[in-house]
Amino acid sequence: MTRGLMIAAPRSGSGKTTVTLGLLSALRRRGVAVRAAKSGPDYIDPAFHAAATGQPGLNLDSWAMSPDLLGAIVADAAAGGEMLVVEGAMGLFDGVPGTPGRSGAGADVSARLGLPVLLVLDVSGQSQTAAAVARGFMVHDPAVRIGGLVLNRLGSTRHERLIREAMAPLGLPVVGAIPRTEALVLPERHLGLVQADEHGDLSARLSALADMAERHLDLDAIIALAAPMETPQADAPHLPPPGRRIALAKDDAFSFVYGHLLAAWRRQGAEIIPFSPLADNGPDESCDACWLPGGYPELHAGRLSSAGHFKAAMTRFAQTRPVHGECGGYMALGTALVDASGTAHPMLGLLDLETSFAKRKMTLGYREAHLLAPCPLGPARARVRGHEFHYATVTARGTDAPLAELSDAQGVALGTEGSRRAHVTGSFFHAIAPA
């Protein structure tokens, strides 16, 4: 049976990703068949997980995914694996108010799957107080078991000794102690870390993280903390594939697509045919649907604007077959994209939409979409759960009909969103699962 654990923390910025990547890389170096997942809606961390494990990264989201779907994804991941490591998001108990167990917090996933938590504490600026923090986590939710601690950003051996002495009465094992000097920082940009594929030295970085883990984590103790996972088999609906042969834009501009969606589409008989707009390629003519994922088109707007073959091929494809764009893909379907410097770049012009990064505005949150017409996300009136996360603003929205009515995680109506024209649809909404 596959064993699992969750790596979590009291807050963002505590070092979860560093510890997770170090542990994954060290376990793989040992020959452990390890898989990894990210709790919550995140595209970038799973790509790093995939690089560290050699296996596709996954997402587990207790708000967007039904409990049965969570179990089905984990059961698929566990097949043939020895260990699953789930990286939490934000703080362990951070989620949205609502149905118990469906808050989106990492704690929901831990409780649902019976995963003990390896708690990463950033102890810079404190000593014995760290024990009070750990004690609070131990008793906050009886359904969540804190299995062990990693002390991160220690200032000295004396600092470590003081904290270990304060922790001793709790009976909670300290299975890692990482000095502040061991901080290995991965570059970031506005949606999170710089993407894994953009690091030419990623293999060397992961090797250095594995070295760090071997020096400062008790790998045997961490493996022993992992518990057999509760993965009940159940029928769980996935989003239907948008076609039988799906042309998928895939390069540095378009990379944000959830692994569980692609896996589900393939299990339902679909074939995924990738192509690169940045290489001036268009969708394969044998395909019957085209999907433009999110990503960073604003960083490559000039190249996309001048990709004549890509633009002509997309226009031709859209005359007879469905094309859907999510977030960055939605912006590329519009008439123009204004980059951060204020330069306007003509885009595909398949939707009457202009977007801009000249004045950034963050939009972030869970969303439930009520589809107003049939589209690659599903039939009219279907409800789909997902999220928005972007900094673009819409500077002009023409006469295209909206794609969906949106509500937030608590059911508050947010109005209409997205665009549809003939066979072309798009939205800032990232789809995760049927509601």
C-alpha cells in the first residue's frame, strides 16, 4: 500500500517548497518511487514536483473537487508508487468558509486521506515560542495529525538547542533542522515561481536541494512518519474532453493546464496533440478541438503577434471547430494585448477583447461558473468549479456574448465573464472539475 504525508506550514513563505523539493529529490536519489501533489489551485509547483520525481505533478483541491474525485485522483497516483508527498498551500488551515471538508485548505486533504502533516516552521526571529505554535497546530483540529516538525532558517546551534528543548515536552519529533545559510531560493514572478522549464540549471538546483535534505532532514524518520493512505475507490465525474483529438498549445507562453484534466481526457479516449505558438506552429489539422491554456503570453506578446503561420492556422481552424482559451489563452484570442511597457500587440482577433498589463490589477479567488451556452467546458447550464488568478485588466470588451455567470466560493454572484463568438470561447476562469 502506498504511504503518504503532507508538508505544510503556518503561512506562505515558511519554506514548504524548498523542503518539499529537497525531500522529493532525495527520495528519488534513494530509489523510492515517489509521487507529488499540490494542495490547491497551482500550476507552477506541480511542474517542479514533476521534475524532482520524474512523474507527472498533480493537484488536490478540496473546494473544487468532490471527495470522490479527490480519492480517484489519489488512487490513480498511488498505483505503482511507494509514497505520495502532498505540498500544502498558504497556511495549513487557510481556506474559505463553507461546507466542512470543502474549504480548499490543505487540512481538508490531510483529514480526507489520513495524511500526517510534516510541519515546516520558519523559526527566524523566535525560539521557545516555536513550541507554542506547534502545540496550537497539534490541538486545532482532531482530524488532522501533526506527525513531525522541520525547523527552518535556524540562526545557530544554540538557537536549535533552545527550540528542541522547548519542543521536547510535546512529544512531537523534530525530523529536520535547516540553517538559515542553507536557503536555496528559486526565482519568482507575479504568479509564483518562475516556471520549471525556464530553468536551464534545474537539474543542478534539484541536486543541491537533495544534498541539503540529506544533510539536514532525517529521511528515515520522515519515511517512517508517512501513513498508509485511505483511497476509497469511487466513480467520480471529470470534465469531458473537448474533442477526440485535442490540439493543445504548449510552450513558455501557454503551459498552465492541470494534469488531472489531461489524464482524464486520455482515459475517456481523447488524444492530446501539442503544438507551440512561439515556434509559429498551428494546431494539427487532424484535430477536432483546440485548447489554449493560461501562461505568460504577456512576456512573449511580440513573438506571438509576429507568428504569422500560427495566427493564420488558428483563424482557419476556428472557422469549423471549437477553440477555447483560459486566462492567457483567452487574452491571446482577443484583438490586442498591451504589455507592461504600454506597447499594444495585435493578437488573434478571434474574440472582441483587449487586455492590458500596463496597469496591473490582481484578480484572485475560487469561482463557480454557470455556463450560458455549450462550449468545450460542458453543455449549457452546466456548473464548473475552478479559479481566477491574473493581473490583466480588460480595457475593451466588444459585442461578443458572455460565456458564463460566475459566483465566488461562498455563492456570491460576480456577474458574467468570458466571451463567445461562433466556435470560439474564452474566459479568465481556469476550470478544475464539475460542480
